[in-house]
Amino acid sequence: MTTKTKFPSLELLKSTHQFPGPYTFKVIGEHLNSFPERVIEAALRASGENIQPRHTVRETDSGKHIAVTLEVRAENAETVLKIYEELVKLKGAILVL
């Protein structure tokens, strides 16, 4: 399965966000193998943070897919792009926004 992504450009991130500061990611994936925990771990690894980010988890009615929304404290726009790169590598990830 191919993960679909639409990352903002480095220039767009720098012009529309103030860093350091919060940045919200949404990841939709297959509901398997502790997907929400793996999303959070990947974001923490890429950001270098050790404090669990605020997050919400929603499951589809069928239970087949799960959506994770998390707010990460990003030091700079480059960190945001690193996090995106880690999130798309996750097994079971379908869409990363």
C-alpha cells in the first residue's frame, strides 16, 4: 500500500508558522499493531522531544482504520519535514497530512 502525502514546502512552513511552536499532524492508517503509539514514537524520534505530544485518536465505525491527530512542538520548519518523513514510513500509514 502506498502512503499518500502532501507535505508543505520549507518556504511555506517558514512563511506561515512561527517556530519554535506547535504544529499539527494528521495520520490515517490501518488499525493494527499499536498504530497510534507508533505514530507518536515516530514524531518524538524525529523531533528530538521526549514529552508525549497532545493527541487524539478516532476509529472508523468499521474499526478497520484509525486517525491520529497530534500536536508536536517543532523547533523549526526542518523539524516538521523530518517528522513528515518519519510518519510516511510507518507500516499501515495510508494518509499523512
